[in-house]
Amino acid sequence: CYFEFIGLFTMVFQNDIMKATRYVVEEIPNPKHRHSTIAKLAADFMQDDLAKESQLRNVEACRIVPQDMFEDCFRGLLNGFIQHGEPEKQHEKGLAFCKASYLREGERQMCYQSMLNLAKRNISQDQFLKICSSIDKSYTANYCL
């Protein structure tokens, strides 16, 4: 139920991802439901923020969740690039996001890992190899073989 209604959270919380995130963390009693809901929330809020210069507010929202929920939240942000991105080019803004100066190194690693995995499933092998060659090898070692 929470998962299905998460699309309304942007309106209910007046596009305030921090308030929506706190609600999920504090008010959803079942940990399993919190994890899936936070991932969906992050992806849905990213839909409205894809065109913005920075997605720092989205990352900051993930940073306030309990540590065991962070990966679900952050991967939700990344999934938002794929779900809501321009067809055939969904990965481009996501990979640009991975370069953001405000990402911590662990976040950057997770970003490239996730975006490469998502891109691999959504683009041709030639496009994928081209992307791999444009990224620092320290981030592609296990994903661009």
C-alpha cells in the first residue's frame, strides 16, 4: 500500500523530500516495507529533479535515513534516472550525476556500479563499451569486462 501511494508524496509533502523521507523512516513500522518504500520514494522524487542543475537535496535525504536503508534509498535515486530519463539516453544524466562533487567516495562507487548495471540492460553492447571507455577504470573494473 505504501509503495503504491508513494507517488502522492510529492504533493502531500509539497515536494519536500526531507519531510517525505522522515515520514517513511518514522511512520512505517515494518522494516521490509520501509526499505521498498524509501527506494520508490527516492526514484519518484528524482523524476522532478532530473532537469535541475544539482540533485544534492536528493542525496541529503538519503543521508538522513538509518544506515541499513541508505543503499535502498541511494539506488532508488539512481533508478529514478533510468525510470524517468530520456528514452535511449536514460544513463547519460545518471552517469553525469556520478561525477558530482558532493558525492562521497562510497556513494560514487555505488553510483557507477548501479548506473553501469542499469545501462548494460538498457543499451546496446557497443554503446555500453563506449561508456565504459569514458569512465575512470577504478570505477569500471568489475563491470566493463
